[in-house]
Amino acid sequence: MPAILRDAISIIKQHQRAFIALNVAFYGLFALSMLATVFAPELQAQFKPSIDESFEKPGLFNTVAGAYASRDLPVAIGMTFLVNLVVASIAMATLPTFVVPFVGIPVVLYRAFLWGVMFAPIGPLAVTLVPHSLTLLIEGQAYVLVAFAAYVQARMFLWPERYGLIRHRDGYMAGAVSTLKLYPLVMLALAVGAIYEVIEAVYVMPLLLRS
């Protein structure tokens, strides 16, 4: 195993209970919100219009949608990866945690809730959940790692003495280093997820919808 991944695995082992708890919270919330939407489909109707609008109006998400529509695999994969990394992970969860400790965790959990609502198996697109479930599993793990990095960073900052450090400033910097060490795993999961998601959306889903 490359050293860059060994460091990340070592941090996970050091905080194993927290990592497991975040996995249970993320996928559990996803499952519960999906189940709730199956029994109350109006939940999806509340969120879907605004999400659809973000992909239709000019901007970043519309550009990504255009790459999918043109079946330009390298561009679609690259843009999916960058949006998930830079916007969804770094800008929305990791950087805010350096200002407000732990805030990246509820941000990620809200994504799990939203996924459950949006991808609930209702309506004519329900059949697409079968292939897309793997995308959600892989990319979901990336976001769990982002939440985990937020947990480790905040914990090292607030309780530096537990890590053999004296000052909060030292804990803050050590937490930043730990976050950097965890991000190769985040990037790996997002890369694999982007490749599968684009292939699935371009080739697999059209076949399912035509059948």
C-alpha cells in the first residue's frame, strides 16, 4: 500500500469508533429518508424543483449536465470529480470546519438526507436506483471520509492534550495535517465514483429507461 494511503488508514484506525459511527449515521440517515419518501412522496416534490433548476440554468451544474448529454466521457468524469471534490467536499464541508469545529459533519449528513429523498424508488425513474446505488455507495464513502476529517480536525483543535500537544494552535495545525492525509482516500473514492457514475449515466440508464 502506498505511504500516502497508509497515513490515512492509520488515522482511521486511531479513531475507529468515530469512523464506524459516521458510516452508520450517513447510510442510516440515507436509508431512513428514502423510506420516508416512499411513504410520503411529497417530500421529493419539495426538493426536486430547486435541484433540477440548478442543472437547467446557466452555470457550473448546467455545464456538467451538458458534458453528460454530449457523451464526452473524459470531460464528464473530470468535471464530476472536480465538482464533488472542490465544491461538495472542500468548500462546503472541510473549509467551514476550520472556522466552526465539527460543522462539516451536519453538512455531510444533510447530503445523506437529501440523497435519500431524491433517489427514493418512486415514479418512472425508480428502476435507475439499481445501478445508481453503487455510485451512492462509493461517493457516499468519500463524504463520510470528509465528515471524519472534520471530526478529527475539530477534536485535535479542541482537545490537543489528548494528542500530546499543549496549545490549541498546535492542535489546529495537527488537525489540518490529518485532514490533508485523509484527502487522498477522499480523492480516490471520488475518482472511482465519477468514472462509474458517468459510464452508468451515459450507457446503463438509457438502456434501463428504454426497456
